[in-house]
Amino acid sequence: MKIPKHIINKLIKIDKNAQESKNLAYEIEQWLEGKGIDTERFRQEQLSVLELAEYGELSSNVHEITSMFLENIHEIQGD
């Protein structure tokens, strides 16, 4: 079977995007940890805004994202 070049290019793009997503998530986790937030707990408490972003299910509304992120942080800090 011959695999078209555009299919291979799409696989490469998926891999590149996954690597970029992983790096961005790491940067966000480092920022959270710098604020004293346990990122493992942050992910375990509920489906966090970070996880929604990683799954590609996050709203594009900046105010909604900010609100959800703050809510996630307050839930963790409130315990």
C-alpha cells in the first residue's frame, strides 16, 4: 500500500502539536506549582481547565476560560 505524502505530513503535524501541547501544559503546571498549587491534586479534583485544553474541549471564550481556571484554583486552595 502506498501512503500519500499528505497523510504522512498530517501524522507529523499531529505529533508536533502533541509535543507542543505537552510543553505548554508543563509550563502551566510549573506556574501553578510556583503559586503553591499541587498540580496532581489540581487534576484529580475535577476535570480541570488544563485537562479540557489538553483534550481540545476548551471554549475559545477568554472570559469563560479565565473564570474556569480561577474556579479550579480556588477549589484547590479552599481545602
